[in-house]
Amino acid sequence: MPTLFRLVALAEATVDREKHDVNFVLKVSDGRGLAFVAEAPAARQIAASLGRMAAEASQTAPMTLTAEKIAKYGVKRDAFGEVVLLQLISDDGIPYMFALPASAASDIATRLQSESAKVSGTGHA
């Protein structure tokens, strides 16, 4: 089981423009600093996700999770495996990459086609 730390602050952060990395130190409740290095896309995904969840955690009333709008997407079969790579890029430019088993990708494609073909509307009796 992973060790659980209570984060209290972002102690420091720097950008390595040559390696496209973000270096940062998170301060925990016992005063220690935990150092991390993240590739820029991963750091953007983590920051955006934590920001969204923190905003939701501060809500006093129960609420449903909101869906992110997708600005770009890409799909291709992994050349070295039995997976289909799905990349979704949010309106904010945050990249999300998923490796789906080929059977799951096929199922999702069928479901997307079915759902997008449905006519929405009200007043059906």
C-alpha cells in the first residue's frame, strides 16, 4: 500500500525548457519536501485534474462531475502491441492518453456511433 502524505504546500517549482520537464517539491505536514520531475504534458494533466477536483471538493452542496470539452482527438493502433491509442486534448490544451485493448476500442466505437445517431428531444409519449 502506498504511503499517504498530507500535502500542505508547493515548496518550489522550476521548468527545464531543454528537457520539457517540470521539477517541483511538495511540502508535507511533517515538514519534509518530496521532490518530483514530470514531463510537461503529464504535469499539465495532473495540475488540471487536481484543480478541478479541488474546486469540486470545496463545494458545500452535492454536485455531479462535469465533463471536459474535447478540442482535438486522435486514434491509432499501437505498432508494438494489441492496443489502440486514444488521445484526447481538452479545450485548455490538456492532453490525456489512453491505451485501450482492441476489443474495448471496438466496443466504444460501436457505442459512440449508436449514441451519436440517437435523436434527442422532448415530448415523446
